[in-house]
Amino acid sequence: MKIFKIASLLLIGATFAVTSAFAQGMGQQQMPDVPTSEDVSEEELNKVIDTITEIEPIQVQLNSDMQEVIQSQNISIQRFQQLMQAMQNPQMAQQVEITEEERQKIQEIQPELSELQMKAQEQMVQKIQENGMNMQRYQAIMMGAQQDQELMTRLQTALQDSTSGEG
């Protein structure tokens, strides 16, 4: 159970890092320098761990709020995901039938979903800053963990140590 929690916390952190990077600079092709394990001090690692654990409840609340909005339109979460993928991927759109009613429902809830995401993102950025980091460095470390197995292992171990008191 703890392994699942650790993996999901890291995934939340990574997802946030990636979506933030895209949201901030779709036009900018330059990615931040991705650090390896050697580039991340223990102090910095601890800041990342503190941030991840503080971001988790925000992400959980966001997912819950978004599900509520989607289900209020009588659309299942699975169907919503299918529709969104089809709308974003022309090749998949040919495989998924989207009714006019579904298209309308999606357009109606999009602004509310975007607003929920923006509010959550602002809270997450605030947590990152409160933990003494800046957005770029946090994102870089999270991306680095995806590419450097040693850094990922250090993050997982530190996160496991920090959550071992919880149950």
C-alpha cells in the first residue's frame, strides 16, 4: 500500500511538473537543464519531498472536484477521457463517436474545469515557493527523476522515509 502511495505521489509531482511546463511555455522549445542525482543536494531533495506531500491533497481535491463537474453533466469519467482524447487527437476521433449533445456538454464544462485547474495550480506553485524552491527548479528535478534512475530512487526512498510514520 505504501509503495502505491509513494508511486502516486511521485506521479502527481511529475504530472504537475510536466503540465506546468507545457502551460507556461508551449511556444518555448527550450526545456530546463534536467539534473541528475549528483546535481540534487539532500537539502534540495528534502524540499522536493515536502512539496510533493503538500501538493498531494491539492491534487486529490482537484480530481474530486473535476469528477463532480463531469458527472453533473451525466458523463462518466471514462467517457469524458475518451471524448477529450478524441477531440485532441484527429486519428482517434475517427474511432470515437461524439454526439452533438456530448460536444455541447464538454464545451459547457470546459471553463469550469479550467478554472479548477488554474486555482489548484496556483496553490501548488505557492507550496513550491513556501518550501524554498522556484517552479523551474522543482520541474527540472521532477523531470530529472524520470530520466535518472538514481535520482528517482533517492526521491522514492526519501518519500518513503517521510511517510513511514503515516498509515
